[in-house]
Amino acid sequence: MPRDQAYDHTVPRRSEGTKQTQRPKQPWPDGQPFRLLSIDGGGILGLLPCLMLAELEKRFLDGEPIGNHFDMIAGTSTGGIIAMGLAQGKSAQEISKLYLERGDMIFPGTRLQKVARKVTQYFAPAHDQKNLENELRREFGDKLFGSSQNRLCIPSFEGRHGEPYIFKTPHHTDYKRDQHKPLVSVGMATAAAPGTFAAHEDGGYTFVDGGLWANNPVMVGLTDALTCFDIDPRQVRILSLGCGQDIHRMTRWQRVGGFWHWRSHFTSSVMRAQSHDAIGQAGLLVGRDQLVRLDAPEVGKRVAMDDVSRAVVEMPPVARAMIEGSGHRVNDMFLRKSATNITA
């Protein structure tokens, strides 16, 4: 078989050198909760979890950045960008401006142009990844991933060798590589959604959106917490934030089968199944009473991941309603005390 000349086959797998033994667990105070925040991917719909966090800041923290109250943050794609912003000490209110004020810079175009892109994205990315890179550089400058104040787990997918990859801050002695990566590069790697942006090339590797395998990263964060620290699963408290879902009902023709009938539903079905499974697994491990999942009610047609005009109108009232119903429980479980930062 002829090899792909576009690939440098001397580049090793990023997983090479992974230890094959159990990771030595670091101490954690007896009885102290380990608070994990998990944020789904969803393009411009990241506005929803960001505004839910901002609403919590406003109601319960007098505007204090909410990242100060979580011991680890896992985020995929747009959720990864929010996670990195929180870990830089930004408030969710401040991060929300990236969506509310700069969303049109990332996903530009008139409604007619966006309709046309639905066709062209079968053959080329719908949006220029340079737009996203420019906005990430506005947010993070030249700061490195290792400058994060919170422990972070940010999923991506490395396409050169076809394997999942998780960018991790140096919150364990085994984690030495990713801290030297620019935040901009990590953001590009986790958010390079196929069909929306081109893949992100970095250091001989090819990264695409972590949503390919972990759009809901709750189990990514939980697994890391349980293997890095000497904690009982019941010590872990999880706040998991979604970006909304369509109502999912198989049509008659989908039950019959065939790619044509599944072409517009396959990806959403896979991501939905992954999310529900991840929440179910996490609930089994820590106890469902230790996990709060906040997501928008299912709708007939969810806002498209690049539909900025619809998102900025529809998401704010949904976020307020979600916190109106669940805010006090979140406050009691997560916001009463500050968390231990990555250097503690």
C-alpha cells in the first residue's frame, strides 16, 4: 500500500511512552469534596453553559469568577475554550462576551450564505479556522496551558495516528508535556469540528474536535480525578453542563435503514448516545445524588452550532430559567467554599 506522502511517518504516536502501570495517587484531604465541572461541546451554543455559570456568579458569588470553586474542569470544543478561560481566572460573565460580542467574527456570514455553506461543507470547511484562532489570541495572547490555575482535561482527537488525546495540566507528576503548549493551540485542537473548521496542524500532529469521542467530557474528568488523587468516588461532586439537544425520535425510514435516511441524524445520534452513557457511568460511580446535569429542554430544531443570531436571542432566557430552577442546589453543593488550585 503506498504511504501518504503528506504525513511524516517518523512522528511517533502521542500515546507512546504511556505508563502501563497504575498511576500513583496523590493525597487529598479526608472528607473534602472534589468538585468537578464538565462542559459539553456545541459551537456557538457554548453560550448556554457560559451564561448559566455567569448567572450563578451573579446570584451567589457577587460576580466572583466561578472557576475558583472547582477543583478540576473538563471541557470539550467550545466547552474546552470556556474551561481554559475559567482557569485563567476569568469570570463566566467575561467569557460570555466571546459569544455575545465576537460570535459573528468566528462564524461570519448572512443567513443566505450560511444556507449555502450547508451544501459546500460536504466538500470544504464551512468556516475559516483563522477566525477562531484570531479570537482565541484575543482571549489568551501567548499564555501557555501550564499557566492555568485550575486542573484541566481537554479532549481532542489526533488524526495522524487515529487516537483520542487529552490535554492535561501538570496536576500529576506524570503530566509533563502539555503545559508547554500555547492555550491558543489547545483551543484550536479541541474545537476543530469536522465540516466547520479544517483540522489543526501542530508539531507534526493533526487534531480535530474532541467531540468525535467525548463531546460530553464528564467521564474524562472523573476518570482522571479518581486515578490522580486518593479520593473515594463519593467525595466527587459533579456539575455537568450541556448545550441543548434536539428531540430524538427515529423516523419510519430510519427504522428501515440505509445511509440516505440516516445522513442528517447519524452524528447527532452518536453524540447524544455518548453523552447519556457518560452521565450514566458517572452517576453509577459517584452516586446520582452527587451529580447535577443542567441542559436545555429538548426542542424540535436546536440552534445550529454556527447560528449566532439565533443563539444570542434564545440562549439567555434558557440559562436564566435553568439557574432559577437549580441554582440553589448548585450553590449548596459547589459554591460554599473555594477550591484548591493546581499548585496546592
